[in-house]
Amino acid sequence: TIATITITMAAKIKLNLLLSSQPANFVAHIGGIYENTPWIAEKFYDDNLSPTLDPAVVAATKDRISNVKILFDEIKRFIKEGGRERQLELLQSHPDLCLKLDFPTSEKGIDASDTPSSGAITQESLQEQGRAGLSTLTSEERTKFHELNNKYRAKFQFPFILAVRNASTYTVLSAL
């Protein structure tokens, strides 16, 4: 069977067609797998699938990627082998937890624009953080998250990252 892939905001496409598509189409389907980092899909395409490459290299890549899991594994390997700079750029692209959600900016001076996070939060992250209760924090909880996020970022040079899809506010705060 031919694998089909669905990424938010893009129509379904058969894997073999995706691997043979133009860069913009590839990025439209794959560019959102890591938040705010379409450059990963762009660079992966350029280095592995571009028609400007040796046709034998492209054919070998397409032969190796026989299903969606293998495609994602190849992209993970690409990031891992890209070195510390590429990995750090990926980590730095994530938004700070709970600080880019809608809440009053007048409370204790905390504002999403005050955070050092590089990109806007995606709709998927907004929904996940909302389900985890991060959109309904009290003023005190927001202040605590803000302080902990800043300490974490200062120590590691990237934001605290946690998949909050099935987490509670307490789980996230405890992990931070």
C-alpha cells in the first residue's frame, strides 16, 4: 500500500507524490512537524529530494522512505546529524509555555511580547496549552511560570519544552 500523510492545514497526499513534489508543496505538508521551523523541511528537501541533486541520490532517498514513519525518522536523523547549531535553532524556535496565550498584559507587567521566545505560537500549541489549563492560570501562576521559564532559558539558552497534550497545569509546573 502507498502511505498517505496528513499534516494540519494541508490536504492528504500520497507519500510517493509528496517525495516527488515541488519544494513549496513538500514544505506545506511537512513544514509544521516541528513548531515554527519550516526551514527544517526546506533544508531536508534541498539536501535529499531536490531535482538539482544527482538523480541516483534522490532515487535512493525515495526508495529508503517507504512510509511516513521512515520519513519522520529521516528528518529526525537529518536534525541530529546537522550538528549542535541546527538542534539549538530548533529548540529555540519553541514558544515559552503559557506566556503567549491570551491574558491581560496589565497584570504584574507580564506580556507575551516580554518573552524571549522567537516565534508566534501555533494554533495547535494554543489548543494543547489550553487543554492543559495553561490558558486559565491565575495571576500568581502566570508569574511563577514566567519566572521559571526565564530561569530555564537563562540556564539552557532555549525554552522549557514539554508535550502538554495530556498534561495538567500541575504536571507542567512540576516538570519546569
